[in-house]
Amino acid sequence: MTASIRSRACLIDPKRRRWITSRVSESIAGKKTPVPEEALNQKPKSPFYFDTGYALFAKRPPRPFPPPFNSPPSGSFSDPLSTHDRSRDRRLYVNGEMIRGITNGDDAVLVGENFIGANDGVGAWATREKGHAGLWSRLILHFWALGAERDSAVSSAAATSSEPNPIQYLQQAYEQTITATSTPNEWNGTTTACAALLHYDAKESSHGPLLYVTNLGDSQCLVLRPKTKSLIYKTTEQWHWFDCPRQLGTNSPDTPNQNAVMDKVPIEENDVVLAMSDGVVDNLWEHEVVQNVIDSVRKWESGEGGEATGDRTGGAGGGMLFVAEELMKAARNIAEDPYAESPFMERAVEEGLAMEGG
């Protein structure tokens, strides 16, 4: 997913809270992931916001979420009519709240105006009877975003000079997910975790935008500056061994408090923030990602990529959706090419494994 930094003085589009999606083949793209109405009243304190877009493609469709996280259709006409009515609501719930984000295969993404995240669920759990990595990745991301949303350091609900604490939010999300997937609703899974929280530097008179980036595992967050065609920041991947990243969940020794890394990154307006799973970074080298994003921003500024909702400078006016789609297409082309050279193939060969393709 991609997000460009904007000042709230530029927030003039009355439609920007609408969830917009489109489908091309099995891919999914949109500007923001849905949130419940009550969450729209939780105004971030930061004077800056993410202008966002996301594009997704999964190797296989997601497994259906089990009860009690969904409301399956009733099999009996003797059940109360309210049961049949709830079954029409396809949204997922935990603890009575709509689960934030969306599921993509075993992964989960969440895109909001001050928080973006990409959790990569470990697909091997799909072969286990009680395995559901997609549930784990989604719940952890949901609780993580909820922690940030409700912290007075982030929300305008209360005046405070304290800083956000994304690792604490993630630790609490991890513990809440363990509780939600324990008996009698036992489901196993593991997931990496990567998210960026947009805040501001309260210590500087300029109150410039400040990015809190938290990572555990091999998903990545990059910050690009298109005007200088440069990479400003990149997370460091965390591994136990090749193809086994640090991860949160069943039987894993990793925990947010012990293993998550959080960096504070000073940024500027019109910088582009990427939150990506290994579906991108296993198939595209870093310089290819950077060049793809810069090229897409330039194309958007020149009028390509669809209709804009306003000024196109720096990818504004809906350009981040176009940027995300172009990056996803590039990664997908390599992933589906059995003869392509890829970063994952290169690392596998270094480990002595015979492998080619994306």
C-alpha cells in the first residue's frame, strides 16, 4: 500500500471518507479500508494525514472466518428472525466491534488517514486442522490500530504531550488476539507485523510530520522522496533463518516487547510511505520499487492513471491508488513468471537451494 503525506489544510475533498474499491481479475484495490461510523469521530491530533491507496493480489483466496467472528446463515427457520437478519451482514466482528482492515489470502492490511499496516500471515497454517493465519494477521492488525485510535497521545479526545507507543499497542494487540483465539474459539496461526503511524514532532516549533514505524518480521516499510528520487528510510528484516521470519502467534517465541523494532522518522509533505509484505519485496529489488513509485508519481502528475479529484502534484488527488496498483502489477508479473530472476530466488541460491522464478 502507498501513502503520501499531506497537511490537513489541504483536506478539501468531501468524498475522501468513502471506501472505493475496484477488481481486476483477482486483484483488489482501494483508497482506504472500511471503518465503523463511530471511528470516524476519532480525529487524529496530527496536523498531517495520509493520502492513501492500496492494491492487493493473493496466490489463493482467503479462508472464511469461523464463528464467532462472522455470523453464518442459520440452517433453521425456527431460529429468531434476528439471526437471519444478522447473517446478511458480511462484516466481521470481535468483542462486539467490527474488525478493522481487510484480508488478502493469509495477509491483512489496514489503510487509514494516520495508520497503515501490512501483516503477513504464515501460509503453512492452512494445512493444519485448527490453523488460520489469516485470522491471526487480521486480528492483530485490528487490535493494533484500535490501540492507536484510542490513545489520547494520538487522538484529539484529550490534551496530552505524551508520545505514541506503537510497540505497546502491538503487545496489547498480541495479547488480545491470544485471548480471542483461545478456548472455546481455538485457532492457531502466526503473522509478521509492520505498520506506520503518522504523528508530528511536538518538540519542534515547526511541528513537522513524524513517522513511527514498527516492524517484526520480514514485511517492509519504505519512505521515498519523489522530488529528490531518493530512499529516506527502510525497515530491517528480522529472521530466525532463511524463509522463517520473526512472527507473532502459536508456538513462536517472539513477542512485541522483546523483538519489535520502532523507529521515529522525520519526513516531509509529499513523501511516499510504503507498507509491503514479502509479496512485493520477494519479487522486486529495492531499486525497482523506488523507480516504479517515482515513475508512477510522474505519470500521475502528467495526467495518466485516471481521473483526479484535485491537484495532481506529488500524487495528490487520488494518485496513491494508481501508484499502489502499478507497484502491485510489477510484483505480480514477476511472481507469476517461472523463469524470472527475483530477490527471493537470489537468497535461496545463496542458501544452496535450487530455485528460479518469482
